[in-house]
Amino acid sequence: MDKLMIEGGSPLEGEVQISGAKNSAVALIPAAILADSEVTIDNLPQISDVSLLAELLEEIGGKVELDEHTIRVQPEEMIAMPLPNGAVKKLRASYYLMGAMLGKFKKAVIGLPGGCNLGPRPIDQHIKGFEALGAKVTNEQGAIYLRADELVGARIYLDVVSVGATINIMLAAVRAKGRTVIENAAKEPEIIDVATLLSSMGARIKGAGTNVIRIDGVESLSGCRHSIIPDRIEAGTFMIVAAAMGRRVLIDNIIPDHVESLIAKMREMGIHIEVFDDQVVIQGAGKELTGVDVKTLVYPGFPTDLQQPFTSLLTRARGTSIVTDTIYDARFKHVDELRRMGANIKVEGRSAIINGHTQLEGARVSASDLRAGAALVVAGLMADGITEISGVEHIDRGYENLESKLLGLGANIWREKMNGEEVRQLENS
Ligand code: EPU
């Protein structure tokens, strides 16, 4: 097991390239199952969730070539192989195999998803959608069984706006008979990205990116080539890093519209941001920052995935800030770790209350989930002394080459193997 080591306090300067979006990639790779010929996906992030999904496609009979940033999937020999255990349980996004395999084979068996520990993460809306399309869905010993004689388009109203349910229903509906209408659909850019891939494969989808999506089912889908949109959460994380420690940091290959809510909040804090077509430039180091209140909302509101790293930044700002997560009310596991580093924060209900203007101190901390890891990296860069972060495997699930990107900006960051005693302590904690 590795740990990340950061010696804080170095001002950061230079350029960083943003990779393809993790939350698109994890849906686009399963979507390739739906095609009848080769699908090529470019601008793929090099993260462990992507390699796990590539393995899963091979497990069901696909031929998969995974180069640096490109995956080629030949789905011709795939079969409806049950996947009740194994890699499927290691990532939450394996739930997209349900929609894709149901859409292609009219049946699937998928172990209940794992992934980040953010409190309860139900998939009732996904199941409601599959059932509306005509599938019988049962939960047998921790695996979801889906079967349908045929899938027939339906009108589906989502009781909760859900990214996963919206994408999963699209996957199941593109080859169903007739029209499916998803009402109260999520509007995240990753949904548009999946709809773009499916449309290039021959699907008929209208309204992706709005709250009503209409899908007219087609008999078959063919292969295509698609390039993934930039990762708005990775972009946002580097924007926060730059606001915390950046003398002048240029963040390249982004879609600024996708991070508009973050830009607005940062400007409210007094951070200087210049916005270009596919870049932003941020100067944050040494500036007096003002605390702000933030409430996470569905897109285009402030993303829950940036709430945790943003909280670390707020420890530097003057005054009191309140961060409220309306999407995941238990997404506060980073707070105890930030307190070990000297932050003055408490959690009340679904809010973190931060009394700012604190100089954080390096400490031994542990990342409980992906974005908690990002929060601790931001904190470590700002802290006096050395911060040791365990739970690095969570960070590797979603950030491509985080250390080398930060090293390129001048951070003092490296990886070390944990010794036996440290591993034991972590396992007992
Ligand atoms: N929800 C339900 N029932 C459902 C589905 C969701 O009640 O059937 C609830 C959830 O519990 C949550 C809310 O609806 O309170 C929104 O959940 P959503 O389904 O939108 O989340 P998700 O699709 O499981 C994706 C991202 C998450 C991101 C959320 C919210 C992927 C693979 N994951 O999850 O990303 O936080 O949308 O934007 O796309 C991350 O990248 O760190 C991450 C956790």
C-alpha cells in the first residue's frame, strides 16, 4: 500500500492539462456493449476505474485494447455472462453494466456496486426505469438479476434527479421498441457525452442536457469513434489548488461553462480568474480570501464532488463559511482529517461550518473516498510541514497522474510504500 507525502507551502506556477472525464468514461465504456461493431473511445483518463471496466468487458467476451488514452472495444462476441462478484463490486459505476447488458441481451446479472463510501447510495430509480421498460428485477444474494422478454419504451418520471439513473435508463432504452421519455432527468455534461456517443452509434436521442429526454428505440447500433469531454471535477480540483497556492496557474483543456458555479464562488471569495475558450488562469497565492457559503445542487449548481476540496480552501479564508451538501448528506468524512491538521470545522446535520483563516499543519491523515482524498491533497499543499495521506487507492480511482501534474506546478509531493506497522494501524482504524 502506498501513501502520498506532501511538504506544503510551495507556491505553484505553470500549466496543467486536464484529462478526460471519469464520470463520462465509466458510462461510455459499458455503452460500447450496445454496439454490434468496434467502438473507439479517445481522451480516456488513465485511472483504475477505467482499467477495471476494461477487464469487465473482457470477462463478458469482448476484445479490448487499452492504450494510454484510447480504448478499442470489439463487442461482437460478448455474451450475457453473469457478473455477480469480483471486479464488478470494486466500482460503483459497474451499475452501468445493468443498463447496457439489459439493452443488448435483455438480461443481466450484476453484483451490487461498491465505490466511494458517501453514505447510502440507493439505485431504486434505476430499477424503477428498468421495470417501466418491461424488465423483471430481483435482488438475489447481493446481485441484481434483470430479465425481459422484450423492452418497450415507456414514460419514466424520476422521483430523484439522478445522473446514474438517467444514463442507465438511456442505455437500456436505445434498443427498446418505441419511445421512452425520461422526465425530471439529470442535466450533467456527462449525460450529454453519453448521448453523443450513443447517437454516433445510431441511437435516436433528443433533449440530453435538459430535464426531458426522448429516446426512439432502434433495432441495432454500430461502432463509432468518440472523444471524451474534459473532466470538470478534475479541472475544479486544480482550480481550487491554484486558488490555494497558485502564483499563476493555467488550467488547460477545460470547458469553462462546466465549472461556472465554481468560478462564481471563487470570485466571491476574492480570487482572480481569467476565463478563455478552453482555459482558465488563476492567481490565488498570498491573497486575502473571504469566506463564502456553498450549497451543492444538481448541475448546473455547485457540484457535490467539489464540496470536499473546496472546504479545505475555505480554511484559508477569513470569517465563517458554511458548506451544505444537499446531494449526499454524509459526505463529510474529510472533516475529521482536516481537524487533525488544525482546521476549525464542525459538522451539523448536512453542513460543515468552517471558521477560517487557519494555518493548517501537516499531519497523518487518511482518505476515506476519492474527493476526500482531493480535499486532503489541497490541505497538504497549504499546510506547514509534511502531510502523509493514506487511502491513496481512492485517489487513483479518479485522478490521472495527480502527483506528476502537481510536481509540474512546483509542488513537493511524492509517494512512499507504507510499512507493516502503518498498514496494521490503518486496518485497525
Ligand atoms: N439517488 C436515489 N436513488 C437512485 C439514485 C440516486 O435516491 O436510484 C440519490 C442519491 O442517493 C443521491 C442523489 O440521488 O442523493 C444523486 O445521485 P446520482 O444518482 O446523481 O449519483 P450517481 O449517479 O450515483 C454520480 C457520480 C458521482 C457524483 C454524483 C452526483 C458517477 C459514476 N458518479 O453518481 O461522482 O457525486 O453523480 O453528481 O458518475 C465522484 O466522482 O466522486 C462521484 C461520487
